[in-house]
Amino acid sequence: MSFNPKLTQWQNKRVWLVGASTGIGEALARQLDQLGCKQMLSARSADKLTTLAGELQHATALPLDITQQAAVKTAFDNVIAAWGGVDLIVLMAGTYSEMSVAEFDIDKVKQQIDVNLNGTMYVLANTLPKLLEQKSGHLAIVSSVAGYRGLPNSLAYGPTKAALINLAEALHVELQPHHVGVSVVNPGFVDTPLTRKNTFPMPFLITAEKAAQEIITGLEKGEFEIHFPKAFTRTLRTLRILPYSLYFAAVRKLTANKNKAELGHEQSK
């Protein structure tokens, strides 16, 4: 079932990609370039953006710290000054740190809220009026399967991603009558600089290139939730509907299996 207008004609689509310098963002920028899109590429790393934009056909580097509200406004003003409008905004800027109850760090909590949630809100504050004026366009908000339900070692990251899923749902309901599409992207484990910091096994790990392909395919199908890899995310989606008695038991079992796997990994070194 299509929840959004299908994005099938990519040639000359105007795309603002926020979080483009590494990982899935970089891979997506490269693939959208091959499809003929015009892109504004934003992230904090000006050097990486400049290098990436120089390797693409129709891309411009637009460095941005998404946690700075005034800077977000300036960046979007530049997008509109260049194009007059925008067809697709992809919000994938994010940060991640493992955090258990024994390692609770309020500064890291604030950082993840600032980047993952507040930054998205700053972008929306500037882009929503234009999308409503256009009566067209598409928002793709990158969340995570970590936002489905509460998971161990995710005391800051999980709540920010849960908020983004809720936000995307609310946006879709309100923007659909205005012909503005909204998608939420919920990846499982993807091989990126952030996930390489993980100290635990990552089942069904896929490449950033494969993740980018999944996002494009989901947008082409008009999907609201774009989740991957399916072999992993379908299991976690099932956990969303379990009652707490079954959910907590399942998570404890999965956590026990994870700890055993970690122990075996350490002993094999």
C-alpha cells in the first residue's frame, strides 16, 4: 500500500540531504547523483562535504551544524535562494553512544537529544512553511529500529529515535492533505563509522550502499516506513505488538544471548 506519492522521476529532483558526509548519507548522495538529482549536501564536516560534492555531478556542499538553530535557517535560505523550492528533504544527521544505567551520562544524553531530535525540529521549523506553500515535496526522517521499544544500553539513543517515529507519524497525518509526503526510515545494523564503535555482535549487518538502495526503493514505492534489513527488522516489528509480560521476557532472553555471544567473542581472541 502506498502512503505517499511515489518518487519515480529522479532527474533534476531538488534534494537537501542533511547528514551527508559519511555512512548511509554519503552512499545515498552518490546514488541520488547517479539518478540525476540536484543536491545540497549538509553536515558538520566541511572538508568531507567539499570532497564528496566535488566527486558528484550536481551537488553543492552546504556545511551545517544541525544543533545551531540560526545556522539551520541560513542553510535552508540558501537552498531556496538556489532553487526556489525543494522536492525531497532527507534528515539523517545523528549521533549515537551506548549507554547503560551504570554508565548514565547526562552530557551524552543532551548531545544525542540536541543532534537527533532538536536538530530535526530546527529543520522542520524552517522547511514546513515552504512545503505547505508548495503543496508538494517529501520529508524523509531517519530514525532507527532502536526506537520501536525500550532496549538495554540505549537509554539516550532509543528515546530520541522513538520520538522521531512518533513525529513522522504525526507529520504524515497532517501533511497528507497538503500533498506533502512523509517517510520514516528505520534501519537495523548498517556498517558505518558509528556502528563500528559497537562492542557487541550485530546480526544481519548490511553495507551503507545497500541501506541507501533500500531508502530509494522505499521512496519509489511511496512507503511510509522504510525498514531494513527485513530479516532483522520484521522480528523487531513483531516485538512492538507484544504485551509487556512477553516483551520483557523476550528482551531478557535476547540480552542473555547477546552477553553469551560477547563472552564467546572475547574468549576467542
